[in-house]
Amino acid sequence: MTATFSLLTQLLPLYITIVLGWLAGRYLNASGGHIAGIMLYIITPSVIFAGVMHAPLSPSVLLLPVMIFGFCTLIALTHLYLARRWLGDNTAALIPLSVGTGNSGYFGIPVALLLFGAEGVSLYILCMLGTTLFEHSVGFYLAARGRFSIRDCLVKVSRLPSLYAFLLGAALNLNGVGIAEVLQPLFDNLRGAYSILGMMIIGMSILSFRGLAGNPRFTLLAFAGKFISWPLLALAFAWVDTHWLGIHDLAVHQAIFLLSITPIAANTVVIATLLDTHPRQAAGTTLLSTIFALGFIPVMVTWLMPGG
């Protein structure tokens, strides 16, 4: 009970930030579209770069985000197939982003710190990079396909700086180059902005709290993918790796499981807003998943986390 209360306390500021975003959109006419561009092209790449630069990298460890990227893609394509047959409109293009990744950054990192401590959180961040790379490559491409041609989608993906930030950070890290001390406060501030603006844009995209679910079929499929398929995949991998493969230890299994139970990513709203692809549907479903996760995560961590 104490652990659950501590977890809820850690998550409370995130919900307050969403409410502040709604107030800004409702009464100050704050534009989520402009913030989405800043998030996608400036703040997120900076956070990725700094995260990779500080991570304890090695060629073998770098395979971990690649594996998570593969898991995200598998979940995304499977549910996109279902969405195209069940939803019947172009909201299906948002399903891969909704189910493939999660709010692993500004939602997951505080939980990882609480559960794993400062040392264990670095392993979680490495896994998180796999979901971030998915968001800014396959996830963005599939979302854009709801409105744009294949060529236009590929051009848009090629212009996203997050992948380049990851590759540059990894190359510098592996060659022993670090971030200059004079620049560290800048990256610390950008990480704070990443958390605050990422959650506020959810609130800004919601003009009314009535009808948050939008298309109930979309919300149901998104919840099934995010809160059933992803955790089942994480648990299945942990079981197979423990009994057959023997590649990773318990800490990796726990990090992947926590990654799998985070709510729908706020970046889903960012990308939907930037592409003008049903941003209200994305925002409503994301907010509902965030509220649901407040109770879902403590229960899953207590009952089902590998080694728990």
C-alpha cells in the first residue's frame, strides 16, 4: 500500500500539467500546433541526444533499443491490420502510434526511478530509446500515410532529427566524447521542457471533456493493444529468455515490462497535431489511457512484474 501511494504521488504532477494545458487551450487560446513542431524538431531530439550521451553504451547494449524497436513494430503492424478492417476510416493510421509505443519518457521515467533507483533507470532509458526511434520513423510514417503519399511520408520521416540525434550521440559516446559541462544546464532545462510541454499538449488538444473517447472502436482497440498485447509480449519474452535463451537478466525483463504498461504516448498527440490527423481523437484516447494507468501500473507492478 505504501509503494502504491508513493507511485501515485510521483504521478500526480503529470495530471496537474495536463489540466494546466487544458486551461491554457481553453482560456488563453494556446496553440498545440506550434508547440508540437517545437517538441518534434527541437526538444525531443535534444533529449534523445543527451540521454544517449549519458548512457553506459557498448555495441552489445545498443542492440537493446533495436530489439524494443522490433517489438514496437510488431505490435503496431498487427493492430494496424485489425484497425483497417474494424474502424473503416483514416483514424486507423493513428493506431500504430497509439499501441506500438508508450509514454515512456515523462510518465515512465519517474516510475522507473521509484522502482529501480538511479542505477536501474539508465537501463530503462536504453529500452525507452527503442520506442522513441519507433515513434520518429515507422510510427510517424504510418500515421502520415493516413493523409499523404508514400513519397511525401518518406520525405517527412527523413526530415525528423531524432534519428540523427540518436546516431550522433551513440557515435560520440562510443568514442569517449561527452557533453561539455557548460552545456549541461541547457540539456537539463530542455528535459524539463520536454516533460511539461509533452503533457500540456494533451490538455490543449481537448476542447471539451465530454466525449473523450471519440470513436469508441478506436479507443477500445488502442487500449487492447497498449494494455493487453504489449504486456503479454513483454511477459512472453521474459519467460522465453529466462527458460530458453538466457540472453538478458532480470533487470532487463523488468525494464521492458515497465515500458510495456505505460499509457499511450503524449507524442501521439504531438504527431497527430502536426499532421492534422484527428488530434482530438488522439488527445482524448491518450488522456483516458493516462487516467487508466494511474491504477493499472501499480496493480501490474505488484502482481505481474517479472521477479516481483
